[in-house]
Amino acid sequence: MRRPSAIIALLAATAAAVSATSYLGSVVNSWDGRYEGSSYPLSLAYGDGYIWLGYHTFFTQRIAATGSVVDVIGFSGFPGDGLGYEKATKYLYFACSDKGVCCREATSGSTVSSFGLPPGATYLMALDFYNGNPTVPLWLGDLRAWRLWNLTSTGSVVRSLRTSYSVGGVAYDGDTAGGPYIFAGTRNPPPTIYALAPSSGSVLYSFEIDMCKLGIGGLSWDGTYLWTLDDMGSSPLRGMVYQIVAHEPNTAVVPASLGRIKALYR
């Protein structure tokens, strides 16, 4: 028979083990973002309950919960490696590598406006449009310059932040208590997401994600979760879209499915 002191020690150890369990990066939803089986998405954005995926010459509007295609819209000009959705105007902003940023109508694909690279930028890979800030809504990330920029919708730079990694995705979270947060994801392995303070770039915490083994190809925030995309050419999961946990649950009641789903990607 165990002594009370031994039982207390066991319970304490068990509680410590439970409290150490992290759900960051756990998958809560996923679906295949390829179009007609052979066209792979390059970028993604969340908006109004939809996921927008950018390809070389078109973009698709998908129901976020299921991935079902609502619309397919063609466009001319440069494809985008980063994508952001402006709710008020229904515009999509594309980060076009070494060309700059192009704004297109989400309903027609028509080009609305464009502007060049921010000073010091070399290859834009990440973009997010923060709809809660009409003055300075754009966030951009650079693959080669290792930097983040906060811009107006016309391209004027308000601030820039240094990173220590190639940026493959950026998302702004102005909804979660304790924030706001900027999430920046690495393009190169191991795939890591950093939660940053937008004003200073200070790292608040970070976590690795198990499914995009070779690096992520985009980020977007839906008000509760992050969305990310595997667009790495040699990845066996290329084209997959994931909705993931970016903040530890603030309740002791965590859906059992999170643990099971997370284990599948280890």
C-alpha cells in the first residue's frame, strides 16, 4: 500500500506532466488545396469564412471548413507568394516575390493597384492584411532579407522588424487576449512559427509544426486559429492546407481530438 506522501508526489508529477503538454501547432482541420489534382497553391489568405488560394494564373475561393471550391478566378500578371484579404473592399493583395505587391479584385481578378518593394526588401514571400487597422493594415515578410514590414495599403512603410530566419508566412492576430501578436513562420526546416510583439519584434514564444516538414508556405489568422500551407516542391504533403492552434487553450477542457490529430503528424 502506498503512503500518502507517495500518492501526493505521484499526483504532483502527473499534474506537472499534464500542464507541460503543449497543443501549439495541433491540427484542428485540414484539406487538399490542389486544384484538379495537379495545380498546387502558392499562397493563402483567410477572409469572411473562406480560404483564398493563389496559383500561377488564377486563385480559388474555398469554404474554410471543408475546402470545397466556391469560385475560380483567373488573372494576368505576376503570381503571388503571399496573399492577404481586405474585407471592406473584397480585394486580394499579392506579394509578388521581387516585383512588389499587386492588389486585385477578389470577384474578377482585375488589377486595382500595385507598388514596388519596400526599401531593403529583396524577395517578398509573406503577406497578411489586418482588417482591424484601416490605417496601417499590411504586413509583409521577406524570404532573403529576413525582415518584416508594416505598410499602408498604398505601400508606405511605417515600421520594419528584423528576424533571424527566412520568412515564409506572416499573420496578424489582433483578437487574442495578451496581444496583439504577429506570427512569422520559417520557410526553411525545421518549420517554426514565432509569436512576436508587433511594436518591437520581440519573440514572445515559438513552436514547431509537425506536418509541413520542409517549411511553410503561408500563414493567415481567422480570429481563433492560424491557417498554413505546405507549398514546398519536394514535400509529400505539398498542397495541403492546415488550420492549427497558435495559442495554448485557456481552459483545462481540451478536445481529445487535438491530441490524436497532433500525434498523426509526428
